[in-house]
Amino acid sequence: MPDHSSQVVRFLTEVWNHGNLDVVDELVTPESILNDGASITKGPQAFREYYSHMQQTFSDLRMTTHEAISSGDYGCVRWSATMRHTGDGLGMPATGRTLTTTGITMCRFDDVGRMIEGWQNWDMLGLLEQIRQAPSPRLYVTA
């Protein structure tokens, strides 16, 4: 059985860290649906537009993968990222601040190793708090 988590790691590393969009053409088909919570893209061209928008909003984006698991047709990776807020793509003026966030990406693959569907959830609230420099209330649970 293929290790689909390694394909997710490759996608995150090659595309986001190295700007290698050839990997998009290799792994994303015209029917692929990729969801990130704020947007949905279908196919390689729509993903390229999403990528361009993200690069304009957040330059110097670097992803670090932490854990990766694979089960059946699925691959899942927990990651963290650093970036500089250099564009107003979130509806707020660029601050130039270096930001960090965490997230999880899970993808389902077809029989030849291309993404059929992908889901990405990340700490958008934490990112917005860093942009606005507003502290958030934290919930602490103690035993």
C-alpha cells in the first residue's frame, strides 16, 4: 500500500517551500477539490490562483512538517508555518510582521497517486490575532 502521507509532505514542501508548481500539475487533476476552510479550489489552475494570492499576502512562507500518517487512500500531515505579512489579501493592510501558524492537511488519493480531494485546517484566528497584535483569551484546563 502506498504511503500517501509522503505525497502530502512532498506537496507541502515542494510547492510552499520551494515554489515548485510542477508538483501541482503532477498531483492535482482537473477534478481535484481542495478545501482550506476559507476557499475551495477545483483543479490545478484554480490552485495556482490560490497559491499566487497566498504568496502575495504572505511572503517568505516556510512549512515544517511534524507528523505524517497514512491509511488506505488517505495521507495526513500536521505542520507549522512561518511567513511575513506583506500583502493585504486578508482585507487588512500589510504589517510586515513575521507570523506563525499550525495546521493539518489531509488528502485522499486515486489509484495512481493523484489527489482526489484535500482538506486543510489551520489556525486562522491565531494568525489574525498576530496581525492585529490582539491577545486572545486562552482556555486553560487543569486537573
